[in-house]
Amino acid sequence: MLLRERARRLAGTLRLALLGPPLLRLLRLLRRGRSTGAAYVDLCLQLGLATRARTALATVPAPARRPSLAIRLAALSGRVDEALALARALAERLPDADVPRREVDATIACIAPLSAQDALALIHADGRPHAAEPALHLQLGDKAGAATLLAAREASTDPQQWLLWANLQGTPLRQLEGLNRFLAAHGLAAVRLDDVDRPLSVANLRATVPTGHAPGNGELLSVVMTCYDCAPYVDAALRSVLGQTHAQLELIAVDDGSRDDTWPRLLAAAGADRRVRPVRLRRNVGTYAAKNVGLALARGTVLAFQDADDWSCPERFAWCLSLLRQRPWLQAVTCEYLRLQDDGHFWSGLVWPLQRRTPNSVLFRRRVLERIGFFDEHRFGSDGEFVGRLLASVGPRGLHRLARPLIIAARRENSLMTASATGLDARGRSQARADFQEAWTEALLQRALAGESHYHAAVLGTPALIAEAP
């Protein structure tokens, strides 16, 4: 079963390499005048284009063979009960040789955050083991069931099983063991607890490789880190950047009007390491306007970002920069990440997989900034919009998606991902985020089809906003 799972994931990777990312595939269809059929609807759903998908769904031939399309559209549109009802109807049909396995898998992935119970019912009705089963049992609080499944997969070649194993452990050191086994499987250095008496969390991580490297020769990397009321996490985030194996960097730390002691911590870091450049804004303007301030100040030939509640593996920037050096045609690199709660449990809003892509991991050459400009200064979700513009501008050959988990992000209260106005709800979705994604994706498509520039100027986030910069 695990070999089949890896084969499916490899097939997905190859399909992406051969056909290109969904955004560019949809653009190709639209340029050919095609806006009907299952392939078109599927791409629209992947990109969050509910209106387009809804219009074209009726044009899908043999809809009974593509049941996931209607289910995914209902979920994307906020009609959760309808999506679950359709999923239950599909479960009653299974096993059904007329329904492709990819349709079942797509439905399971769609409804897992909406109802773990219904996702498991689909798996059982299908009659084939599924990689998400242990995670779904954990979602339901069934630790015994999850442990039994993991024990049966002890020889698993999927490193994410170690994260689920860690979630079953009762002590921080055992949870850390699971994390380190996962990292080792990806060729990454082990980490340790900064304080063994505290839980495993992003704030309590420290690298085991030598840190504090003296800057050497090489291209200057500018890392922009925006901060807002993140004092419990910012020291670890700073350590993770300053301890990178690529040490020729500047860290532009932008305090976006914090009310806690984030700013004194940034000043202390600057006093201890001259690579830190702290700036404080006159008022809170949101992380993307604050990022634009940092980008305007950056001096490096390559630019990247670090969230103040994230921890970057020591190898993160060196690996990404190595790809840029080896492949002159590349303009940008992204990587993958994990989310870690303050109780030491790994978490995903989609339940499974736990290792996922993240647009805020993007590292890019300065010429990209000259080409596409700055962030949309929306209060949330603009990192996806930025990478969408980047992809539309440089094409699939110019953006490499590194399938390595080089970032561990905190899942904490009152972040953009958990706050009631901007984060995920109890069923793992956010209508506000879905609406914003549809709006910016549609606007991007229209610009691309019209041959217009993808450049976006900074409006609010300019250096004039700085109140203090030692």
C-alpha cells in the first residue's frame, strides 16, 4: 500500500513537471478558448475559482465518474453539509470500478477537515488502505486506532509517519525523537530543545549544528522578517536565521507596531549580531505592508522571508541558493513546511499530509522584485498572490518547488491562521480567504490574458512609515 502511495505521489510530481502548475495549465486552456469539461473544472477548483467551476460543471461528460468535482465545489463555496451529503452518497456506491481511484482520493482530501468520520467511512467503503488513516483516527481522538495503524506500517518509507508517531508520545523528548527521525529522513540536521523542561514548540527549538557563523564571501541574502506581538517566538526565529549555514546575510526585522516586548528583543539581537537591522513602524499596517517596507530596505542580490513565529532549518537558505547557482535560468525557489502546536503536536488544517507547500518560503533573485514589484497589502493571504504573480511572470522553468520541509511554523492563538476574522474555522476552512483567493486569481488571469504587466507597487508599506531604526 505504501509503495502505491509513493507511486501516486511520484506520478503527481511528474505530472506537475510535464504539464506545469495548475495556474499555467488553466491559462493555456483559456488562451485556446477552452472553458468547459472536467479538466477545466478540476483546475478551477485547485485554484479556488468557484464561480468558473460552478458555471462549467454542467459541461462535464459522465459526471458520475467525476463525483469529486461537485463535492469539492460545494466545500469551496461554503456548502459544507451538501459536500458531506454528496460524499456519503459516494461512499454508498463504493467500491465502484467506474469511479477512478483519484476521484476517491480527491474526495477524501476534500472532506477530511470537514468530517474525519466521513473521510474514514469513504476509505473503508473503498476497501483500500489510505495514508491518511492514522491522521484521521488522531483527529477523532482515537489514539489506540492510530497507534495500531502506525505499528502495521513500521517499515514505512513515508517520513511523515514519524510526525504522527510523535503526536502519540507523552513527553517532549519522545516528541523530539519523532521530529528528528523525520528530519533525518530528509537529510536535515537534528534539533534539540532549548529548555528540556518546556514542551516541544517552535519557541523551544535550537539547532544542533554550529551556529553564529562569521559572514564570509558570497552573495548577500536579504531576509525580511515582520513581527507583531510575537515576543514568545521571536528569539527562536532570530536564532534560526542567524544560525544558517549560509551566513552572508542581513536580517531586516520590521516591528509592525507590537504592543509586547518584541521591539526590545529585536534591539538586543541587533546589539549581539551586526547582521540584524531592526526597524519599527509608526503603527500597525499588516504583515504584507510591513514586508514591503523590508523589501524597500533590502540590499541583497537575493531576497527571502522569515515569519517571526517560524523556525528555519539551518540548511534552508544554503540549499535554495545552491539551486540558483546551479541553474542560472531559475528565478525563485520555494520549499515545504510543518506546523507545530505549543503542546508539541504536529498539525495540518487539511489533516493530511502534514508536510505541505508554503508560498511564504519563496526565495528569489532581486530582478524578480524589479519585474513583479511588491506585495498586495491585503491583511491576509497575499503571499499566495505574490507567488502567483511570480509564476505567471517567470513561468514554470523559473520557479523551482523544493520538496523538502525546511520550515517549522507555529500554530498559535491569534495568528493570521487562527484569528476568527482571517483564520480557519472549526471545519478547517475560511470563507474570507477563499473569497480573496478567487478575487486575486481571477484578476491575475485577466492581466495575463491581456498581456498586461504583473508589477504591483507598494502603497502603504514604504520606508516613510519607519518610526525608529537604530
